[in-house]
Amino acid sequence: MTDLKTSDAGACSSMISDEIVALADYDVHNEGAASLADQVLKITTPAAPWNYAVSLPVRPDRYAEPRSPAIVHLDLAALHGRASILALHRDFTTPIDQAIVSSVTGRVQIDLYVPRLEDCSAIMVRTADEPMSAEILVYDVRLRRPRIEQLLAVDRTLFACYDLKSNPVSFDFAYFLMDAEVERRRQGLERLYVVIIPGDRSGEDSEYDAIITTDARRWRRHNVVAALMELLPSIVGHTFAASREEGLAWMSLARHCHPRPEHVRTRSLAEFHRTVWGGAIQQFRPGCGLVAGEYARRNVRQWLDANTAGKRPVTITLRQYSHLPARNSNLATWAEFARRIAASGFAPIFILDTEVAMAGPPAQLADIGCVFPEASWNLGLRMALYELADVNMLTNTGPAVLCFLSERARYIYCKILVPGLAEASEELVRNYGLEPYTQPPFMGPFQRWLWEDDMIEPVYKAFQALLGELDRRSA
């Protein structure tokens, strides 16, 4: 049994002829009673639970496309009691869809969804689960044919299109999401719908493509790209288009498309980054960023209670990746850092690089702190852990964007520049809209970029400074 379904005005679609279902066609069943006056149908249900009271026959033979889906839209009110409203299968027993109305809700509008009109025999009003009669007023009933433009509320939705022919399947997708979120807010639209357009390749160079195989890209689509979308509350849905042609169809459907259709293929990652690194998100804060769901936060709290012995949690996110290994974490530094903070009463928590997580922690980290293995694989849990930790320590790694785009996570980000590496150079930082050795404008009060390598003394000094600020705030 479902709860009451309140119709979405944006989903109302073109009306089908009223002759297919009409209030005047009502039939009385069992001990139910009904009367029609002033175009309002008054129904009294039997006192026994689930007993049929009054039905309105559906006549799909009067419709030119009886195999099409339809929405049965009812405007009604419960004066007292509770009643169940059903769209019945032609066997007159099986519910196709149903809703509950009660005197608590008063007058409401509900939609019943019928996948194929010819399968629906009637709209039935019956007693609900309580052994008492209900009195219902039905003001209107009609069938509507769903139209995708209206169901998707294209006038209120920004369709954000990400082209995998020119953009990678990586954590850089988060910058695209925030770029789209900023545009949605600028246009005053209510929601985001994301369309992923397939491409013939997803990497930026041959070395990258050799490491991120077809199977790896498929895994990332669902465990990175789709998972990131769950962290942005304004996203109401997404589609992984089956072909580039389907992606074009979605763009033609959109009334508001971002980037503009002619720019979807050519909009660069640098432009997406500039929205974040250049500070464009600040004009919409507080409230503009990625957030963990409450279910994930609840589960992480349970894990912390069971694994930290009441100590303050500090996460250490490691990069241990075969692509561009110069960016990888200095394990000796992080082992020493974990020892120092553990001796000071903190609980160091390592998050291993997903690419090597199954092999377990490196030998240098044996018996130091603990590992939260689930965070390597589940972005929702990782985001919740970042939000709940006292401080998060990160090097130059993709998942760091979760902290960049969070207003809740407190973090220190280091090893930003790597000599001789174009992907971690001053030129790249400037291209992304930020002057090297400065603090980015998008950061919150307990978020720091450390423009030094991950060596123990600067890292530990930065941690102590941030910790002092946190303690002064809580004092």
C-alpha cells in the first residue's frame, strides 16, 4: 500500500477525452453508496476493510491508442475516514496503481499511473485498512497522456550534457556538475537533469587510455560518475545515453541546455574547473556544494563509534596510482604523521587508492591507525566520512574534489605542484583560474591549501595550525 500521491503540476499532460472515464458512469458495489450532484460524486464506503464501494469504468475502446500509457488524475477530498483509490486491472482484482486518502489530508489531487490503458478496467474507491467507513467527495476525474516534455518539466529544468568524447570518466566530472549547478542558479531554474553522451574514447592521451580500459571506464561511469550525481541535491534524474544520436535527441528536447548545444562537444575541462577555482560558486553560498546523504552519515557515525574509541578522527587519503606516479603520496610522511597524531589522542583513518585497495594497506602503514575500506569504493560513505572527520589530509588526488566542493569538510590539501609534471604545474593552476601559492576563493574557514610537498614537517605544522583554529572555535 502506498502513501498518498500528490500530483506534480509540472507533470500534467494533455487531456484524453473525458468519455473514457466520467463521474456520471459510476457503479455501486457491496454496501457502498454514491450520489452525483452539482458535478460532485459523493461516496460512502462500507465499514469492512478493503471492501469495494464505487467504481468508475474505464473505456479504452473509445481511445485511438489503447496500448499507450495514461495518467488517471483525480481531484477529491476525504470528509472523514480513510479510503483506498485504485486503478484496477481488467481482471477487476489486481491493482495497477493505488493511493490512500484520509480526512487528515483534506482535498488533494492524485495521479494513478497506468502503463497500458487497455489493461485498466476501472477506477475503484474502497475502504482502506481500518474497520470504519469513509466519506469521499470526487470533484473531477480525467485521463491524461504523459508527454515527456511535461513530465520532465523542461521549462523548470536545466539539462546538463557531459560529452565523453571530449571529457574523461574521472573525478573531474564533479567540476562539470558544479559548473552546471552554478548555471542553474544563475538562470533561476529549479532542478538539474544530467545527460551523459557516449564517445569513442574517454582518456586524454594514449597512456591514460591504456590504463583506463573499456571495462574500467564502464565501472567508473556507475561508481564515480553516477555516484557523484547522488551528492548534488538539485539533480532529479540522469540518463546514460545509448548513442550519440540519443544524446542529440536529449539536447533537442531541452529548453535550457548547458553547455549550449553547440558548445557541448567543445567545452573544456579547464572551463569547468574555472567555475570552482575562480570562485564563481561563492556567490551562491552557503548551500552550493556536494553533500552526503543522511543515511550515509548515520552509517559512518556507527563505524566511527566502533573504530575510534571516542578519539577525534583524522582521515588520510592516499594516492597510489600507476598513472602519473609522481603525484602519489609519500607513504613515509603519512606513516610518521599518523604516528604523531595517534600519540596526541587522535584516530588516524587511512583511505586507500581505489586502484590498489584490494591489496590492503602498504607495509609502511602496518599497525598505524586503521583503514576504512568501504570509503575506497563508495563515494557516499567517503563524502560522509569527510564531513564527519575533524580534519581530512589529502594530496594531489581526484577524490580531493569532494572536499573542495563541500562546505562541511575541514581539510588540508598538499602536493599541489609536482616539478616536471604538466598535470600538476603552475601553468595548469593558472589555466584553471587560480594564482599559485594563494588560497582559492571557494574555500571555507577550516579549509587550507598547502603549497608544499607532502613532507612531514610542513604537513604536521599545517595540521597543528588548523587544529588550533578548530579548538579556539569550540572553546
